[in-house]
Amino acid sequence: MKAAGVYLSNHGLAPVTDATTVRVQHGETVATPGPFAETDEHLEGYFQLDCKTLDEAIGWAAKMPYAKGGSVEIRPMITYTQG
């Protein structure tokens, strides 16, 4: 993949048990531990942000349009080392 020039990066997502869900309700940011819902839905895309703390990530997630009327799920990235 690297030789073909199609490889950009890869990151695994931490388990849903490590997720934090952010919603904006009545103008207030509400952050709850855990995934947004128990469902058969799959992640179809993501924003990769470099935040130093969970609180910083929650602040940015609350600014995303998806947090109003829906939810944004925050998960830490897993980084792999080459062996």
C-alpha cells in the first residue's frame, strides 16, 4: 500500500467502553461516559483531532453540528508501533 502511494495512516479506535458521548441540549453541553447507543450501526467516518485532554475534546465536539439534535462520540486513538 505504501509503495502504491495509497496508504495515508491507520488508527484503531479504542473500545466503545472508552467512549464519551457529547450532546448539546438547550444550549448546554452534556458529556456522558460510554457509547451513544447500543445499536448495530457502524462508524462511517470520523474527525481526528489532537486534543490534550478529554475536556478539550468535549469542547470541540460540542461545536460540531452533529452534537445538536444528535450526538458525537469521542474515542481515544490506539497507536501501533512497528515491530
